[in-house]
Amino acid sequence: MRLLSMLAAIALSSSLFVAASVISNQPLRRSGEDPVFSQDFPDPSITLDEDGTWYAFGTTGNGKQIQVAIGGTFYKQWTLLDDIDALPQSGTWTTGRNTWAPDVHRTSSGTYVMYYSGEVAANPAHHCIGRAVSDTITGPYVPDEEPFACDLDIGGAIDASAFEDDDGKQYVLYKVDGNSVGHGGSCGNTNAPIAPTPIMLQEVEEDGVTKVGDPVTILDRSDEDGPLVEAPSLLRTASGLYILFFSSGCYLESSYNVNYATSTSLNGPFQRAPRPMIRTGEYTLQAPGGASAVHVDGKVGIAFHANCPQGRGRCMHTTPTVVDGREVRVEID
């Protein structure tokens, strides 16, 4: 997911608000329309540590390569750990800048694995998936010297997230960043021929890096998605339903959203929802996306970002959801 600069946010804010005006506002979420973290914190991923503390990890910002915030509860105000950069060094294969979409997973051995999207030193127009490890959840994480997923011929890879199934098997989801080799238009990929941007599922060993077999495609963009699908986050409910949260549209535009698809099988096929779950103009949000899903108090909670007020970047929001059959919707007061 591309890092939104201050200047881009300011330039786009007027067009986003115009686009929002044609969509009727919905009732507020139970947790309110205000962000739970009101500084720039794009692409949040959420981890509940063994001691019951919630941690959020975010894209480069606030002077950190990887930001860390802490929350007393999932739905309450979060606080930046201002003295911590979880990934001060992102690996020699990266530029050391513009590190996106971190995701942290605790392994069975008690170590912590971070997946992240690193800007490729040999070709900064692309990102690839890196992996780093730490003995503590806040790091510092030590990166591998080779990327985990990096095929530049098809655009590289971004937006990795870990998933552990009920049988204990470990997986990594990520997006092939095809729009980075697209032919122009919205987010570089609405002019024909349009490049695929598939979401991949790769099984891994308990160490989180040793691959088991080949990755499989579980979703790809369609015409209704515009230029891309990205930011996958997978969760399995107690009933055995797999919910794949993702974003479609372009993160620079009001088309960006929090979307989802469901399946009764890990490898799919995944059935798309009839409409995105959260869109611009609903709950007064602008360009919401980048959702991370977790189990919270017996429900599915999501954290996501949306444009901050007055163009201050992208702020983190959280909300509970209701899962009704295959429908997933924001829980309303």
C-alpha cells in the first residue's frame, strides 16, 4: 500500500469530500467515528500479547521506520510508544525507507516474527516482503538478508499477514503488487492491459519463513475492484467460516474501502460480499482501508486506517463487527 504524503493528502482532500457528499452518512459505530489513534498510522496490524496487552504496528511515520502503539483495550484510545522503532534496520536488500504494512506473529517457540513490505534497493519503484525476528514483541526486529517474496517481473509483493489455522498450520498471505507494473490510470493499473494483483496464500513451517509447497491464489481483482485488491487479513470463525478482509479501489481516491469475501475452505473459492463493508462517506470516513482482523471478546474486531482530519495522514480506527451467516457488517449502537 503506497505511503500517503502530507502534500498528497492535502491535494486530495477536497476531491474526497466532494465524492463523500454523494454517499449518505450512516449511524456511528459503537466505538464512535473518531480515530482511536489520531496521528499518522497507516496499515495497522494488531497483536494481542501473552500478557493481555494489545499492540498495533504501523507503516513508516512519526519518525519511525515501523511504529508501535499500545492499547489498554481494543476499542479505546491507543498511545504511540514514542521511544521505539520496531525495525530500525530493514535489511540490506531495502532502501531503508518507506517500509509498509508490518504484521507481527508470535511463534510456538515464543519468538516474534514480523513481515513487512520493504522498498527494493535495486529498484525503488517496487516493494517486496521481508521477514524479521525478535525475542520481544516491541523489538528491535532483526531482518533476514533475503526477502521472503520478491518476483519483480510481476511487480514484487506487499501487505503480508500471518494466519494460523485451527490445526496449527501456519500461513502467510500477501498481495502480488501487479499495479506497480501496470500501464497507468488509477493507482497505475486501470489502463489496458490491466495487470493482475492476486492475493496469495503460502504455507510455512513453525519458523514462519520455511515455505511448504507453492503459494496458491485465493482472490484476484475484478472489474468491480478497479485497479487492485490488497491488504489481506484472514480469520476463521468458531463455525468454520473463513473471512478474508481486503481492500479494493485506489488508496489515493474515495474508491478505497474495507471489503471482504468468505469461504468454507481455506483455499477457497472465496465468495465476495455484495458490497464493501466500509466505504468513503459512511461513518464520515474518507478512503478507509488496510483492515486487520482479530478475535475480540467473542466477536470479530477490525482495525483499519482512514484519512485523518485536516489532511494529517491516515489515522487508525477500530470497530466490532457482526457475522451473520456469510454477511459481515459493522456493529451499530
